[in-house]
Amino acid sequence: MKDDLFQAPDYCNLDELLSDKQKLVRDTARKWVKREVTPIIEESAQTATFPK
């Protein structure tokens, strides 16, 4: 898996509004998307197909 170079700056300082538990849920969801969804998107873009 390639390194994720995307950095999303928090321009509105929304992180300050989240609890530690909410940040954990967010980070877990981001890791899952990176692991499970991103490869499908990349492959579909390269082959010009739409995944089922």
C-alpha cells in the first residue's frame, strides 16, 4: 500500500470540538477507508470501470 500523502488542514479548528472517543472513531474510519476503499477507487480509475 502506498503512503497516504494527503494532509487535510483543520482550518476551522474542528478538532477542538471533538472528544477523544470521537477522534478515535474518525481515525478508525479513515484507516478503514484507506485500507478497503482507496485501492478499489484507484483500480477502477485506472481501468475506467465502476465497482459493484
